[in-house]
Amino acid sequence: MTVARSLVLFALAAVAEIGGAWLVWQGVREHRGWLWIGAGVVALGAYGFVATLQPDANFGRILAAYGGVFVAGSLAWGMAVDGFRPDRYDVVGALVCLVGVGIIMYAPRAG
């Protein structure tokens, strides 16, 4: 159950961080205004909070592993929201990152 909880938390963190960054982007680059920027800042703050809920207590490990989730999630967000079409190198790179997530977070460790 701990791995499932961790995966759900990574997904929630990705939605909060990527969504927050996208909202700020929309507010600034697409001139949608301060409401969008403010919503993005709130979402980015939520990301920081969600990351603290991971079962592993090692900040560096959590953030390193989350980096791989962020890479794959960013490509997926771009596909779902902005019509981005990744090429095979994007897909392979994202898969490599997700393998890294699995190794960093879920490899058996002594003690």
C-alpha cells in the first residue's frame, strides 16, 4: 500500500506543480492576468505541501525521484492541454526518467 500511496502523491504533486507553472505561464505569456498567476502560485504552494506527505523521509530522494515524474508529467500535460506531440526521443527520455523513479524510490534497501 505504501508504493500505491507514494505513486498517488507523485501524481498529485505533478498536477499541482505542472498545473501551477502552466497557470503562471498563461497569466504572463498569454496575458491572461493576475488571477491566473495567483492561481498558479497557490497550486505551486500545494505542490510543496503534497511532496511532504511522501512516506519516505529523505528530502533529496523524494525530490530526485519526483524530477522523473515531472519530466513525464510535463510531456503528458503538454499533450493533453496544449496539443504537443512528443517525438520518439521525448517518449524514450520520459521512460528512462520513470525507470529512474522506480529505482530511486522503490528499490529494496537494507535497513
